[in-house]
Amino acid sequence: MADIHIVRGDLEALSASVSAVRDKVRDLDIAGTAEGVASSMPGAASAGMVKAAAAEADGLRATLGGQYEMVSDGVLDVAAIHRRNDSAVAAGTPALEAGTTGSKSAQRWARAKGLS
């Protein structure tokens, strides 16, 4: 498994980016564009086909927008889970207090490795 390093705010930024894409998809005016095409061909048989294709495309656009919303919401859920897990790990990790035997041992180790 690849190492993953999540920086605070990355998942929220990803969610915001996905939401921005969702908003752009939702703002597409397929029906309005198709209406202009169809009205430029009054009486043509293809005008009805353009309207039908636009209706199909509009349904797909709505579905795609919903998928982007689910991804954005899912990323926020993952961010919340990550924060909870991070807090739980931090709470369960013993801290070395200055002056304790463990602290002195850690300091000796760091000096021996040239880290102190």
C-alpha cells in the first residue's frame, strides 16, 4: 500500500473543488441551448429530435451533478473520520514527560543518533 500523507484541510479542499465542478455541471443550460437550435429550424423534423436529445442530455447532466454531490459529501465524511481517528490515536499515545526514565532514555538514543 502506498504511503498517504493527509495534510489538514486537503480533504476539505478536495470536497470544495468537487462541489465547484458540481455547480458548473448544474448550471449548464442544455434545454435553453437546444431550444435556440430547434427554433432556428421551424417545422423541421430534426427540431423534435434536437429537443429529445436535449431532454436526454439534461437528465444525464442532473445525474452527473448528483454523483459529484455524493463524492463531495463522501470526502467530507472521510475528513471527519480521519480527524476522529487522528484524535483517538493522539489520545492513546503516551507522552514522555521530562525527567522520567523513558524521557532520559529517549534523549540518550537521540544523542547517540546525532539527532539531539
